[in-house]
Amino acid sequence: MAAAPPPALPDDLIEEILLRLPQDDPASLLCASLVCKTWSHIAKVKLKRALLQGELKRAQLQLLKNAQLQLQLEKEQLKVIQLQLQLEKEQLKVIQLEKEELNQLLQRRLCARHRSIKRT
């Protein structure tokens, strides 16, 4: 007569055992899945969950990197706008100086013409 198999471990106890395996080492879950069909099923579920969490973390990191790049781009665009504004201010100063010089030249010519008219 064959010996009776040992009683099966409850699924929650198997999950607890699998939780104690290194989470960053999928190979340990793969090895645990070779124990029996029940362990295989639970380990596969855990492995899929771990892979999905890893993908989720990678996606979150990518979103964070994209947000940081977007922020950096916006900062650079702001610098460009500030430089353009500064350039426009300088151009306005040049235009104002040219206007003043033209007014002075016009006043000198008007004074010279007025003097020439008085002499005649």
C-alpha cells in the first residue's frame, strides 16, 4: 500500500512563501514554479504581476523623464523669449537714439535756414 501524499499547503501559505523570494529575481519564481502544479500556477500569477509592476514602473519613469525634458524645454524656450525681449529693448534704444539724432540734425538745419533767411 502506497503512503498517502502529504496534505496540500493552502494557497495563501504558498503565496506567503513566494513573497519571501527576491522580488527583483524572476528566476527564483521560475524555480519555485517547478515544485508542483499548484506552485506553478501561483508562481506564474506572481511572475506576471511582477512583470506588470516592472512595466508600470518603467512607464512611470519614462513619464517622469518626459515631464523633466518638457520642463527643460520650456525653460530653454523662456530663455529664448527673454533674449528676444532684451534684443527688442536694445533695438528700441537704438531707434530712440537715431530719432534723437535726426531731431537734432533737423533742428540744426532749421536754425541754419532761419539764419540764412534773416541775413537776406
